[in-house]
Amino acid sequence: MGSTAVNSQSFLSNFLKTSTNTSKDILALATSAATKDATKGLSVLSVFASTTPFIGLFGTVVSILDTFTHIGQSSGGMSVIASGVSDALVATAAGIFVAIFAYTYHQILKRKSYELISFIEMQSDAIIARKV
């Protein structure tokens, strides 16, 4: 059975063309390659989703420390505190904003890659079943 049973646009067709004998090992190699391609970049999104809230929190802490320094140097009272805390919370909001989108897209792409890999595994099983 050659690659003619598989659509030429299929991910599996490239692997089937390179082998004269369609085997479970060739199809497993194709599935591994598809997994690698489908999950490329997911770790970067995961890192962004998990670290950006902490980066925002760090910015908040630094800004609040700066506010306390200004309180000691001036007699502005509550207006200095209010503006400093307001500026500090912008960093937190930015970190959370980035994390929400990174996490959401990470989950969507993770699900799509799982569906693609499952589909390729089903195609591989169907090819082997037809061969027998």
C-alpha cells in the first residue's frame, strides 16, 4: 500500500512517500513529528501566562516602595500615597491582562494540537487496518 491511499495534502503523505513499506513505525514517526510541530511555542505561552502576574506584582512593589520614599521626602500626605498606589496598580493590571490572554491562547492552542494529533493517530490506525 503506497501513499496513493492518503491525500497528498495530508501530513502523513510525506512520511508514506519516503517508505516503500507502510508500517506502524513510519506512522508513529509521523505522529511524533506532528506532535512536535503542533506543540511548538506552547511552552513560551505557558511561561508568559505564569510569569507575567509576578512581573506585574514586582512592578507594583517597586512603585509602592518609591511612593513611600516620596512620602518621607515631602509633606504631600494622602495625595502622594493615592497617586503612588494608582501608578503601582497599573503594573499589576498590565501583568494580569497579559497573563489572561497568554493563558487563554495557550489552552486553545493546546486543545487544537491535541485534536490534530488525535486525528493523525486515527488516520494512522485506519491505514494500518486497511493494510491487514
